[in-house]
Amino acid sequence: MSGLTWWYPVVAWGVAIAAAARSTSRLVRRPLPRWLPIALGCVALVPVAGMPVGRWLHGLGQTFSIPMLAVLLDVVATPFLGRPWLDAAARRAAVCWGTVAAILLYPAALGLGRFDPYTLGWHQPGVAVAAAALAVALMLARNRFGIVLVAAGVAWQLRLLESENAWDYLVDPVYGLAACGDLLLTACRRGARWAGAVAAARVAAAIAIVAGVAAGELRADEVMPREKLDAAWEGAAAELARRADRGSHAELAAFVRGWRLPDAPDRQRVLVIPEAVATPDFIDTPDEQAIWADFVAARQARAAGLFALALEAARSHAKLPTRAERAQTTARQPLAQRSATAIALLYETLRDDPDHERARKAGGWVKRDGRWLWPETAKRLDAGDVADPVRGWATKSQAARETESRPGRPVAWISNHWKISSQAGPEAAAALARELEIAHDVWRQAFGGFLLEPADLERTFEGRSRPMSHGPFAATLFADRAAYVAELGKLEPTIARTLGLYWTPTRTAYFFPLGEGDDEPGVSTIHHEAVHQLFAEMRKTSPLVGERCGFWAVEAAACYMESLTRTEYGWTLGGRDAGRAPAARERLIDDGLYVPLEELCGLGRGELQADDRLPAIYSQISGLADFFMNGEQERYREAFVEYLVRVYTGSVSPDTLARLCGTSYADLDDAYRRHMAHAITTWVP
């Protein structure tokens, strides 16, 4: 983020405060000294916790467009100029523009209609061309609002706002609402309904002219079938590898050939996304550099195709099946929505092109100083926080102070998404934070469809929503098992049998350092409890999750995370030979122990935890999680994630899972048995 971009909302809020002060004095008919509104506006510059008040106000979500800022500036400057700079004609133009732009933009953004005009703001030509044409017409008519629109275009080119969409420079919700209200009041008071309507129609016509042109550019998002996209990529990669071989660049040829993601049978792939495309050290000759440039270009071309497929998948929830699809009922997905597919394609896009702007924004990242960061990290950088080896993230003043580390004294460690209170020292807290952050990044890929309803996911992929910030989540790291049991025994009588706990009433995950004498690897325990916390807190959920029925799925999703396996490209999740799934296979095939899904889905939390078969059930649900996430070519993954949404939001019933899967529980039981009995494919991560 440039300095101008960072300071723009501070200045804009200062102007808004000053304009509000002057407008209030006019309403109560008590004139203020000319300097007083400006002095009040300077409050936006006052630092609070290391950041100006204007930046804190910016966090409310209001970004002032250039026309809105011009109107506010005019209010503040009028006492000094002796008369408004925006004369009556310019104010009428400002009102008409704000009204028509708001009517065209915001109803569609709320879901009215199939076409979203906000997408025009990303394109050249687009809404910017309509605004430019109107600006020229207004300036020829000597209307000063034309200068305001030109200023908005210049600000867009300079990326003065944090958005890169032209609409955000031309209109904002407050400006649109104020303009609509002003037009209505004028029409009622002066009988100018027809004049206002004619002016509005003129602006609408100017935008409509460009809308037809921009529609052709929107069609540039034409989707290439995955098979053709992969074939085109394979051909390009093979040719690049042959070029490298001819030049005796063996290392480069191996890199190009090895870029293809290896098969991961019956598993879910989770990809590490780098901050940017990193050129390998062995690229040092002009010939290698030329091949590398073509390789990066080929990856970017495939990324564009993958994102188009992701966007198509995100939109599929609103599409009715064709007659051919209805005839092939066995080949269709049980649910129309394809959120999990959209998210998987999104991350494939970013693996090929880490700087793909639309994919980054759809994934929830924001850009700061050329780097893509999680919003929580960006907020800390905006506030001036720094990375500290003793505290994680800390203010500059905290980092400048030395912290004495005493045994038993809690250490507050702050990572990107967690605030950890550690009695085990900063090193242990840092190690815990690393695993928690891994769990966060993996969860976003594996269960990302849980975060948003399908319609909201579509808007996010289309660039019609703002990144959401989450956390910080709370975690406590005790000094040892004894302290863990002594403290948490007040909350959970069976705490001595556990290696970690997420306690919903306190919204806190509890851990202790696991040593060699413990029953399970510490990393699996951390990931397990982190998943409980992420499901409970990443969206609004019910405090009585699974109390009535469906509680098994809560534990199944956390057990699924225990199958996380490191690979060269990231991780895999699932597999009948990973995590607790082998125990489930043994229970089913060797011991013949199985609780039917119809019974399992009817059990609430208390009933499940009091069941004498609980150890066997825990093994089984680990196998069930693998089946629903990866079995039958991922046929039920979408349904299972949606089932988790219903469980966590309290809208689940005993038959929900069967309905979402589009089949009976008996058929699902049979499919699970086939899945677990099938031979395990030999696979090396």
C-alpha cells in the first residue's frame, strides 16, 4: 500500500468530520468560527494505539468516493471562498450521478438480477469510460462536476484508494443514499420530478452505452473445459522441457517436468501458496531465462483458465440441471453447489500464478506493499506492529522493551490469527503458533466452503465483497500436563484422558507441551483442537452445536485433520492408510463393528459421549470422514461440508445428511463398506 493510499481515508474522515460540524451549525443556526470545523477535523490525525483515528474509523467499512469527498470539501471550504465552488448546476449533476450510479450498482450487488454492474469496474473499457464521457460532456457545458469526475479517473489511475475497481472511486453507499434522498426532497419540494427524471435518464444512457461495450469484455471469461486446458498445458510444458534439454539445461528441464501435481489417489490435496513466483538459483544464462519466462507465461495462461473454471463452479449453485443431466442422475453431484470444487481450483490457480489478483482477493488476501497477506496481518502492519521474537506481533514500543522470562510467568504470544497465553515460555508458544497457523491455512482449503453460503461465495469470486477478518482466536499453553489437568478439571471431569481441549463456552483452545511419554503426536492434537476452534468461530454458529443430533460430524472433521501428511507441494488429507482411518478399517473388516449412519446421525453430544461403544465410534467416524471427503471420487464432499454447516448452525435434523447426499442411509452404509474394503493404493508423498 502506498503512502497516499494509506493516508487517503485519514484525510477523508477528517474532511467528513469538519463538514459534519459545519452542517450541524447551519442546522441549529449558530455560526461557528471558520477555523473550528477544520480543528475538529484534525481529530482524524490524532494517533490512538499507534494509528490515526481516521484509520480506525476506516475500519467501519466506509470508503469515501472522490465525488463524495469533493462535496464534503466544498462544504468545508465555502466559508473561506465566500461561495460554494460547486455551483447549483454542479450540485444537480452530483446528485443525479450519485442517484443513478447507486440505483445501477447496489440493488444488483444485493442479488437483484443476474448481471452485476460492479464487474464493469474491473475492465477496460468499463464504467470508467462512461464516467469519462460524461465528464467531457459536463466540462463542455462548463459544469464543474465534470472536473470532479476527471479527478476520480486520475485517482483510479493512481490507485489512490485501496480498491482497484473504478466504481469505488465514483460512488459509495453514503454518497448514493444522500443523493437519492436529495433528489426525492427536491422533487417533493419544488415539483421538479420530471426534470430530475430527465437528468437521471441522461446519466443512465451514458452508462448504458458503455455497458454494451463492456459486456463483450466480460465474455472474455469464457471457460475452457478442464481436459482441453490440461492438454494445452501438457503440450506447452513438454515443448519447454525439450527446449531445456536441447540447451543442456537438465535442472531446468527437470523443474518444468516436475511442476505437474502428482496424483494423490483417494486423498485431498492441500497446496502451499508462495508469496510470488520465485526464480530458481540455477537460472543464470540468457537461454535459461528465456525458457523460464515462457514457462511462467504458460503457468499464468493456465491460471487464467483455472480461475475461469473456479468462477463457473462458484456460480453453479444457481444453475438448474439440463435435461441431459437430469437423465444421468447417477453422474450428477447430489447438490447443485460446487463450493469445494471452486476453492480447490482457486488454489490451483494461485499455485501457477501467486500474483493472480482476482484469485487472491477471492481467497481472502489483501495486498500491502506488493505482498499478499491475510487481512489480520495487514491490519497489524497498518498499525505499525513489528515481528518480535519474544511476543510474535508486538507494537514498536513493546518490541523496544526487554521482557524478563521467569518460570511460571505467562507470556502473551500473538501470531497472525491466535493470541496465546503461554506458561511454557516463548519458544513453546512460537512452536504452538506455527502449527495453529498451518491448521488455519489447511482448513481454509479443505473446508473453505463452510465459511460462506454459495451465493456469498459467488459474490466473493466475482469481486463483489470485501475480505473478512477473523480472530484473534484464544489459546492457552500450560507449563505441563499436571497444570493442564488441575486447571481444566473444573471444566471437564474427563480432562485427564485428553491431550488438548477446545472449550466452546470460553472460546479457547487449551494445550500442554507433549513429551515422549504421551500417547499421540503433539502436532495431531494441535491440529485436531484448532479445527474445532475454526469451525466454531470462523462464522456465526450455534452455542449448542450437535446437542440434539449430528454431533459425530463435529469430531469426525477434527479427526480428519489428523491425517495431514506433508508433501513436496504442501500436504494431503485423508487416505485409508492415514490418521485414524486404519483403525476404522480394522474395526469394520476384522472386528465387524459398525454403528449404522441412521443411528449415528440421530445421536446428540450427550448421548454419543455416554455411549459404551465410544472408542469404536471414534475410530469409525475417522473412516466416515475420509469416505465423505474422498470416497467415490469426492461425490459426497460437498454434501458433508454442507452437513457440517447445518450441524454448527443448529439447523440439522437426523435425516439431513441423507437428504443432502440424495440417497438413503442404508445405501451410504453400503458405500462406506465398499470404500473401506477397497484395496489401498500404494502412494508415496
